[in-house]
Amino acid sequence: MNILVINAGSSSVKYQLIEMTQTKVIAKGGIERIGIEGSNLEHKPNGKDKIVIETPIADHTQAIAMVLDALTDKDHGVIKSMDEIGAVGHRVVHGSEFFSSGVIVDDKVLGQIQECAELAPLHNPASLMGIKACQKIMPGTPMVTVFDTAFHQTMPKNAYLYGLSYEAYEKFRVRKYGFHGTSHKFVAERYAEITGKKIEDLKLITCHLGNGSSVCAVDGGKSVDTSMGFTPLEGLVMGTRSGDIDPAIVPFLMNKMHMNLDETITYLNKQCGVWGLSGESSDFRDLWKASGKGIERATVALQVFCYRLKKFIGSYAAAMGGVDAIIFTAGIGENDYLVREWSVEGLQFLGAIIDKPLNEEFEHVRGNDVKLSTEDSTVDIWCIPTNEELAIAKETYALCK
Ligand code: ADP
């Protein structure tokens, strides 16, 4: 069966068509600038050249129609007709407390995703547009939604409640939800698979480090704590997001920097993190270059990032009463050997010792799963590339085969 995976943003749609018997990507691509001047589709069929079509694309329905045209085109297509798509798996950011796993879409599910839009105003409405566009164009094809929050629904109350009034949780659903769940689950299960260990017996700390970054404590295959919270702003210092701060800083800076609420939210999401600290870039490649040139603020930004990450690793080992493996993934986790080295430096007391020359040799793991700890390290340190699209396709396939 072929599964079409759709990740719809407010002005973009990314897609992959995955053949599930061999779990092979047969085409992938994306549409950008929907409803904005300069919209285009980029389509890459497996084994053929990439094509780019630049044309006005008014809305998500037109975007999905273009994706299907590209997939079935007689020259650069990979299937003969839409009937060869068995199901569509949609990434949805927020499932609140409604969803603890992927589900087949019906009217009730659509209503619940809409209800969660208050908690993810930038993301959930875009996902709904993507789902509705697919339903319109492919009315007979089952749709599945896979939520970034779902994996973390197993967190116990002591981990997901904030020290706010209980009313904030009961009336307004203010609690820790966590994000990147599809990725944390994928690399945790992949570690168990590669090492031949039973996931039920494992205490894992998974570090998803990309533009947005989060850490997750996975005990027995279940998320028991994670660093992102009510929104993806909490936790680690990120590319441009602040991560954890004292909430009293918010009114203080609003006053000092003459910002209103919207400006403050934008500031915390877009102008902070390693970008704000370094004044250079949110991209770690640029930060290392700047640091190499002696720009101290770039070095400090990298140190702050790694120090915060190390503290989360230590606290999750404490929360689980031990750790069997620390797993790095996503853009930074898979490519930045110095971040991996600095963030486990000094964790020998936990039994975690990174093999520095090996870690450096595998600077970029290039799609491979690599063990990076020394022989005498009692805690495994691994780099396992994430694959959220494949994880969505697998969950969709399991519900629809
Ligand atoms: P997203 O959260 O957008 O999915 P990714 O997981 O693709 O992001 O990670 C993107 C980030 O990964 C970049 O901003 C950059 O900081 C980092 N990155 C990518 N390649 C490298 C590299 N070779 N060395 C260091 N960092 C890298």
C-alpha cells in the first residue's frame, strides 16, 4: 500500500509518498508560499530529476490538487492514478488531551482538532486546511491524523501539572503537553530494535535537537516527561526561542522594551535563543564558525545551549531512577559532534562516557544509526536519525491496512 504523508503549514505543504511493503519513499516534495506571490511546487520522484513548477497557488485545495497531479503525471509521476494511494497520514501539532495515538479522521475528530486550535493557533488551522483539501479531492481515501503531542499523553500528573492554581488546568487546560512526540517515539523504538532490547525494560533520554529542540524521558517505551510544555516555547534554549525563563521577566521586559503582548510573544519565539544570545545566527554551523573567529557571544550561546541540555539529561535520569541510553537526533543531534560532546561532558558519574574520536569521526551520521559511547560506558550514547514522515506513514498504515 502507498501512503501519502502530508505536513501542512499555514502557507506550505510538504509531502512524501511511501510504499509500505518495502518502506520506500517513491516521491517527495513541497509547496511553498500558498496564497502569496511567488508560490511554487518542488517535486522529486525517486530515481528521476527534481522538477519545479512556479505558478500562483491560491489555497490548500489547489496545492493538494497540484501534489496529486505531480504524483500521477505521465512524465514525472510515480503512480498511474490517485487510486494507488491507500491512505493519507496528516501531521497535526496539537491533539490536547483528546488523542494519545493516531486516529482515522471523522467529523468528531475534525471538531476536536478545531477545539485544540486555541492551543496551537498557528498550526492546527493549517492542518485542518490540509485534511479538508484532501477529503475534497480524494473523498474515498481514508485520512489519518498523527499528533506531535500524542506520545506524551502517558506523562503522569506530577510531570504535566504546573505549580499554578488547579483551576488553570481544569478550566483552561493549562498543563504540559510536549511536542516532537512522533520523533521521540521513533528514535526510542528504533534504539530498542537495533540493540535487540525490549523497550519495556529501557530507560531512555531522547534529545531532538533542531530549530526547535526538546528532550524526552522514555521509561518502558512511554513518555514520562518532556522539556516542551504548554507550547513549544518551554524547555531548552533553541534557535530563536528562549526556552525556560522566570515568568516575572515577561512584564519586566515588556515595560523596559516597550513591547505589547503580541510583540513579547514574537520576541520570545523569534528573537531569543542562540540567535538572540549570539547576535550572529540561529544556525549552529554559523555559530561554530563565529566561535572559531573568536566571537565570544557565539561561544557563550553554544555553552548555554549545551549546559541547559545537560541539566535536562541529568534531571530525567533522576526522574526515571537511571538511564540506559542517551539518544541524539534531528539537524543538530545528527550533525553537530561538539554539541553532543559538550552536553554529556561530566556525566561520567552517571556512567555516560562519549568516545570523543569516534564521535568526531561521525560528525555527520549521514543517515546511519551510530553508537558513540566507549566500551566501558554503562550508559549507551547513540545518534539515531529521526524520520517523522516514516513514523506517520507507519501509524497510518497500521490503522488502514
Ligand atoms: P527543523 O526543526 O526545522 O526540522 P532540523 O532538524 O532540520 O530543523 O535542524 C536544523 C538545524 O540543524 C539548523 O538550524 C542547524 O542549526 C542544524 N544543523 C544542520 N546541519 C548542521 C551541521 N552540519 N552542523 C551543525 N548544525 C547543523
